[in-house]
Amino acid sequence: MTNKKILIATGGTGGHIFPAYSLANYLKKKNYELKLTLDNRGFKYLTNTNNLSLIKIPSTPFKKENIFKFFISLFVNIYSIIFSFFFLLFNRPAIIFGTGGYSSFPICIAAYILRIKFIIYENNLIIGKTNRYLLPFAKKVFVSYEDLEGIPSKYSSKVYKVGNIVRQEIINSNFIDHKKNKFETIQILVLGGSQAAKVFGEELPLIFKKLKNSNIPIKIFQQCLSSQKEQLKEFYKKLNIECEIFNFTNNIIDYYSKANLVITRSGASVLGELINVKVPFIAIPLPSSADNHQYKNAEFYQKKGYGYLLEEKEIKNKLYDLINSIFKDKIVIEKILSKQEQYSDKYIFQNLESLIENIINEKN
């Protein structure tokens, strides 16, 4: 293969950024020349990244609230496509790998105009809006699971199952042995972005208080908003509940290794990580997620036996009973761990590299 240039186009949320960053790191080590495009939101996740070339693409979703906002968003997207066109013209990669999110749209459309091959990747159980728009133009559609909804049958020949793109250190981790033997204390990790952290910070402490009062031994590792941190620390201190409270961490694997139960939103990336590190979880979908994709993710994982699904409106009435039943019947956790143990994305990067090379070398 003569052209070793690969551009990864991603969005601004962790669900788009982390797969893009993970793949970029792997390919970089294989001596590919990597560039990664993203928007302002994505930069906050990669502020300490010096080994990758990052290009900011101005972008916005199409807004239909009123005519003024619509034309502003239309102008921004047209500008972004033009910007992307000239960027690609002078930095022509062999292929583009899009991980979804509206900021990947301009670069992929510009690639199509310039006849540069591009792949799109979808890790949710229903195809995202941006990837749906890009379907007719993409060379291939890589998906995490065959159960993906929303792809018309005429594009089925483009679909290829690859699994979850997760960080290499996640794939290499092995916590399964000690997790089977340490459920005498429930060590709960609470995860969520800004939208989850606020709700979880308000409602979950009351559930944990009830567990403590029922003499169920617990330890809490909780992600929260900066404004909630001291209040939560003080709350748990008064209850004599051991805790670690944090806002954002680059060492999430350390928390995975400590926890034997995770309460989380059901974004595809975090659920993909959890089944690879073998941690049982309770997934609470974000009610406002686009196309209700988080609910579909959680429902799929529950049917597979990898974890539990609980809706946000059920937190107050059902979460305590669920955790209590898990603590009293350890067999349910053993069953979940057994199911998770059968799943692995161990070879995903090697497979992706091979597939990407094949597509680059195709005649058309």
C-alpha cells in the first residue's frame, strides 16, 4: 500500500471521540500517517493529546426551531463542507473513517465530491442521523452488532460487523477472576456525562442511603458535576459511606478494576467497554437520546444477559430493590459475568486494519 494517510472524522461526544482516538492510536503505531478531525466539543476530551494531528471542523446540527436558526446552521454546514473540500484537496488521504456525529458530515461529503473513499462506523443499535445521511455515499458501513436498525435493505451489502472499538488497555484488562470473589461489599461505580451526572447526583445518594440503612455494605465511586462534588462528599461522610467522588478522569480503567457493579447511561461506547472489562451494570438510558438509541442499546444488552435496564423514571421506585436482590442472590451476578466472559473484542484493531487496507486497494 503506497498511500499511508488515513483521516478519522469524528463528532464531539465521548461515544464518537473514544472509538476514533482508540483506532487512531493503533494505526499510528502501525506507521500510518494519521489526522483526526473533530469540533470544539471534542477537543475537551483530547486536550492532553500530543501524538495526533487534530483538525477542528466548524459544525452544527441543522436547527429547525425557526427560520433564522435554520439559515445560520445551513451557512455553517456549507462553510464546513467548503473548508473540508480544500483541506482534503491539499491533504488527500487514502481513506476516511467516520465515527458519526454531525461534525463528521462535512468532511465525508467533501470526500465524496473528491472521490475519496470513506467508511462510516456505527456502534449504537439504531443508526445515527449523520450516518443515515451518509449511507448512500459510504463505501462500507462498519457496525458493532448485526441487530442494528435503520439501514434500508438496498444498503445491506455495505454492512460489515466488526464489534466494539474500545481502547487497547480495555481489551488487555482482565478483572474477571477477582470480581467473582468480591461481592461481599457492593462497590458501585456511577458514570455519566453532564446530563447524567446531575440526575444521578441528585437521586442516587438517597438510594445508597437506604442501602446503608439496610446494612448492605457499599462503597461508592461517583462521577458528578463540579458543583455537586463537595455536597456529595459531605453527604456520604455523614452516612459513613466510603466514597471517591470525581468529575472527569483519564484513568477510568482504575475505577473499572475497583467496581463490581456500574450504574451508567447506555451510550454504546461505555457499554462496549463494560462487557470487555467484565463488570455487571445497570444501564439507565438518557430519555432524550436521539431516536431513543440509548434505550435500544440497554434493551439489547439486557436481552444478551450482560446487564440490567432501568428507566430513569424508575430510579426512585425500583433501583433499591434491584440492588438489594443482586446482593442477596449472588448467582445472578455470576450468570452475568459468565455471559460477559463469552464476549470479547480482542482482535478488533487487527481486523479493522485488514479491512481498511482491502478497501484502499480496491479498484473502485
